Amino acid sequence: MSKINIALYNPIIEIQDNIVFANNGNVVVCYRSELPEIYSLSEKDFENLYGTWFQALKSLPAGCVIHKQDIYLRKAFSSEYLPNDTFLAKATHSHFKGREYIEHRSYLFFTYPKNKSLNNAKYVNPFRKVSKGIYQGLDQNAHSFLTAVNDAVTYINNSRKISMKPLSEKDILGLTSDFFNGFNVGFDTDILLDASKVTIGNNHFDVLAINNESCFGDSVQTSKINERFTSDDFAFHQGFIDGLGLSLNENHIVNQIIYLDDKHKWRKLLDKRIEELKKSSNFGTQNKVILKKVEGIQNQINNDDNARIIRGHLNIIYWSHEGAQLENMTSRIKAEFKELDMVPYYPRGEERKNFILNSYPCFASNFSNEDLFVTDLKHALCFFINNTNYRSDVKGIIFNDREHNIPVLKDVWDEQKKRIKARNFAIFAPTGEGKSFLANNILRQYFEMGIRLVIIDLGGSYTKFASLYPEQFTVLRYESGKNLGINPFYITNPNDVEPERLEDLSIFLFELIGIGTNPKKEQSVALKKILNSYYKTTSEGHSLDGFYNFIESQREDLLSKLHIHSDYFNIEGFLHILSEYVRDGLYSFLFEMSEDQSYKIEDKRLIVFELDEVKDNKEILSVMLKLIKTAIQRTIWKNKDEKGIILFDEFAKQLKFDNVLESVEFYYQAIRKQEGAIGIILQSINQLPNNSTSASILENTQVIYSLNNEKGYDELIKRLNLSSHDLNQLKSIKNNLSGGRKYTEIFIKIGKESNIFRLEVPQEVFAAYLTDGSDNETIMALYENYGCMETAITKFINLKSKSL
């Protein structure tokens, strides 16, 4: 048995920025790769990434070694980046803390080797002592190499799908320590090597490799079908060797090593290898198979001017605390290779030690010809892993990834506008699929981030979650025959009559009389003149009644006094329509007040307008929406720097009525001046009329949520111009509403980025979002009894646990 103490055999002489000078004379340039999220790539995306890699790497100088290293580590989720300061946030933090997942780190190393010919002996001791003068700085050739590497990395970064970040000295030393310490945590240890096993601390190591042409099947591809999500009517793709990546779900490292060789030198070597194989082909079928493959490689190179001969090596290093578990892992990895029609080599003894130790980046140039396959660069790049875990943003709404159900923060507000220019959102899902549940989850988290919420609701879905914040919310509920207490004409002093106020009030009146939000310019000017005159001549008691009386009393000479042509304003028609809302008119009760009560919502951060009782009355609902808009404009939008969201739930019911769509479009236009967003919830996108107004709304909606829809997604794809991969993602949605980890899956598109996320919540959060059923009734009864929603939810959970 041999023992290696890394402290005595440090492989690094010096580090300058992200450049390592190794003890064997190699110069290694080190990068961290930021890859796209798993499941976010289409078949075409995989092809494009493959093309990016080829264009970036094909011009690197002969003798360069490229080492792509993907490290997968089993970890316990810490919950450290989750909020932990409210009742529901604490429950979420606790629910996910300690959940197991796989951490993925992806690196790319470019080596300028001391041995430029890369003709190593069978075994190279990576820790052999070298002369002290081996590090003499960078010669001219090395400078040219660094320039070529920089050009390649710049090309990759310009692709936008992959980002390469230079590794810091701390990162490089950390990776070195982890590798030679066997990824043991909490102590330093030695590497123990003997003929039967490799042990580092508590971990037993093993390796499988693709190291010669006989390991390959008939073909390799940039991607393959993902059987887990593919169905009869659509094909979901994954990278060619993704089965050896995240989904392996074990501690392991995938090493992909490429030696860039001189094309002419290796053409001669292939000729020689073919000649030798022809002589021995009669001595075994294996030689015939290899001969056929080598001849195929030669033909490919001869027929392709862009071909770049390489020698390559692919290995999977894996480890476990238990020797028996290691055997199970070996079987699983072999099975994955079999799926790819590849037969891995299983090294033993000295060979195994050689493969493991020389998979450290500074030593990747140590493999001999016997450990390398010969092929074209295009062929070898099919073995690159091009995706990683779901990425969390610095801040955002908590969803869950599709691989491990761990929390992921997605910044759907995007303050810096890196992904979207308009943060308006839409939720699409049929009845019973959880639209309101999802909306509760999004809005609750927005609220706890300090964003003000206004919810216009026809279904009573938000009162329970709002009740968790008793000092900060108010519910304004319409009751038959009563008003909401909103007087759009009310002012506290004459200075309130600003041009913007007159503009808003004129739009309100035009909507009320049925002209809509886009009157003719001459009409708009005329009405603003009349409104201005009203405020100048009337000192108090401003209301719709008062304004009506003002016009009626001066109807004979009002237009001439204000120099308004009668073609621009029809007084008789205006008074006739307004008569329904004043005095003893049919809907006069909606405006029966002189003092505005909307100031009551000024200091509230969560305002719910519940219009359930009025949802089937076209006229009343229409007026209510207009009144709510004036209240929002005068109170919530007073401070343009305050972040706010307006949500229209049960939006389809509101859309049944004339001018509602135009009114909502007005919100979309106005929100541009605010630090805010509009949200709409629909059962189907078909509930939006297919007209220019809807098109404008959809164009300004850049965050899309879709839940499962058994009727399909054709119209959603068509109206939102979604991609074929977006459709595949939508079709792959599968909910799990049984077992210990219940979740729903959600398609989320933020600008051009899309993926499937999951929504799994702890029981406290689930209880807070319930909107109907016996459990909801129980919670509300407990709330009535205790007067505290937190207590009600806690009591309910205790009752449920006792009944199980």
C-alpha cells in the first residue's frame, strides 16, 4: 500500500490570477462554467451549444489540453438564502432545511503542457520531484497560447447560453484541497492506494472510463430523447451523456479530456494503426470492429476540411462511504453507458490509481496513448455536459426545481430589467388546477418583500392570506345597494386640481358615459375645461352630483363662456347618461357621499376589493372598476417610487362587459410610469378577445405562468408566440398530489427564458392558501373563534395531525 500526503507533494508552484503554474511544468488556465438550467434546452439548443464549443475550441494550438470537469456532490439544503421572518416564511425555511440534493460545479481548464508532444509513458507519477528551475515564467509560445484561450473563452461568452468566469486563487486552492482530500468534510486526510482499492479518509473511490475506440457504439449525438418526460405526441431532449450528470444522483466527477493534436501527424498515425489492424484482423472479431471504427474516423477526417484530430479520454470517478454502495454505483454507471451503446473500461490496480490521480487538472496531460481514443473534435464534443442545476437569483419568488424539489429564487420583478422590460404577468389554468393557490403564493411573497398589493377579486380567494397581516390589510367588499365610499371628485384643497388629476377624472367620466379611455382630443380638452371651471367656481362638496348640477345649471351658456364649440361636447347627451348615477337615478347609490373614504386605504399595503356580489351585474361592476381605478390613482400611485402590483382575478368574468378590456389596457399604459406590475388570471387565453387591445396587453405581459391543461396549449403557443420547446415543456407537466411530497408543476417563462418549476409548500402555507372546501371552512371557523389567523392555522394543523 502507498500513501500520499498532499501537504508534502503540493502540485502547485504559483497562481497568478486564474493561471496555475504546476510542479510538472504545465501552465493551466482555470475557469468556472455557468451552464443553462437542466430541462431548459431544446434539441436545437443542444445543437447550437455543440456548434459554439466547436467554433471556440477548433483553433486552439496543437499540444493544448482541454479538460472539462463536472463535479457532483450530495449535499443537504441549508435554507440560508430563504427568508425567515414571518409565520409562513419560517414554515417554508424549516420545511426545506436539510433536504438532500446534488450540487454541481462545472470547470474548464486549458493546459499548456511542458511536454508539447504529449507522448507520455504508460504510467506517469504526477508527484515526481522536479527541478527547482522548472518555473521560469511564460515564454512567447505560452503568451500566444493564453491569447488563443482568451479568444476561445470570449467566443463562448458571446454565445449567451454559457458563461465562463475566471477561477480565483481561493477557488483553485479549494478545488485542489477537495480533490486530494477525497471531498471529506471537517478533517484533512491522506490518499491510500493499493492494488484492490483507493481510499481517501472515509470515502472509497472507483472509476470507469472510455479510453479507446472499441468503447464506442455506432454513433454519438449532440442530444438524445429524455424518456422520463417524452410522450407519444412530443419529444423532450437531454444531452447525450446527461444520464451521467445530475440525474445519477451520486457523488461523482465526470472528466472529459481532449488533447488537440497536429492533423497531419495523426493522419499518418491513423494510417499506421489501420495497417496494423488489417494485419491482425484475422485474429479476432474485436480487431475487425476497431478497424471499421478507425477507418470511419479516417474517412470523416479526409472528407471534412474543418476536422480536427484529437486524442480523448472520458472517465467517471465516483465514491461512497460504503464499499457495497460502490458496487451498486458501478452497476448503475455501466447501465447508463449501455443506454448510450458504449462499453466502459474498468481499470484495476495501477491503472485505477493512474486514472484517478491524473484526473486532477494540472495532471491531465499525463495520459498515454493506451489511455486515449483517437477521433475528431466534433465527435468528442458530444460528451460535453451542457446543463446544470436550476439557478437561484439573488432575490425573488420561491419555487422549486424539478430535479430535487429544493427551493429556487426566481427574480420575476427584475428591477435591473436584464431579462424583461415589463414585469406584468399572467396566470393561465383551467378550473381546479390551482390558479388562486399559485397567485396566493406569488403575491404573499411579493407582499413580504415590501411590495404593495391591490387585488380586484370576484371570488373571495385572498381574505385568508391577507388576515395574516391584520394591521396592514383592508378588504373593501361590495354589498348590494351600497357604495364603496370612493368619491372620485373629492379634494382636500384647491392645489389637488392639477392637470394630471383633471386628466384622470376626465377619463373616468368618458368611461362612465361609454366613450372609453381614448376619446377624441377635442372632447378631452372640452371636458377638462369644464372640470377646471367646476373646481374654480365650487369651493366644497365636490361630487358627481355636484358636477352634474353645475353643468345643468349653466347648460345654456357654459360652452360659450369656456369657448367650446358645441360639436366638441354634447351637453344634453352627457347629462342624460349621467342622470342614471345622480339624484334618484337607478345607480345613484354608487355615488351617494360627499366625503371620499379612499384615504382609508392610503396606509394599507394589502388592499382587496371583493366584488363577488356584483360579478353578474354589468353596469355596477363596470362602475366599480372605474371607481377602484380612481382610488388607486389618487392613493397608491401617488408615490411613483413605491413598488406595487394590481391583480385582476377571475378576469374572464370582468371581460364579459364592454370597455373593461380598454380600461385594463389603460392600467397597462399607466403602470409604465409607476414602479409596478399588472397581473391577470385566466382559465384560457381564449377568454381574451383576439383583437388589438388584447394584443397590446399580451405584448406588455412578459412573465407567463401556465398550470396543467388537459385540453392542450395550442392557443397559448399561438397567441404568445411560444417556441416548440416551450410546448414540449408544457406537455411534460405532471403533478403529484399524493404521497409525502405533494407538488404541482408550473411552466414559467420570464422574457425568453423558460422552464418547468414545481410548487411544494409546507402545511402552514397550504392552509393559508386554501380557498374552498371543508378544511377551509374549519380554518375560518377557528379564525372567528380566536381572532388570529396564525393561531387558527396552527390549531388546524394540530387537529389534522391528531386525526391521522
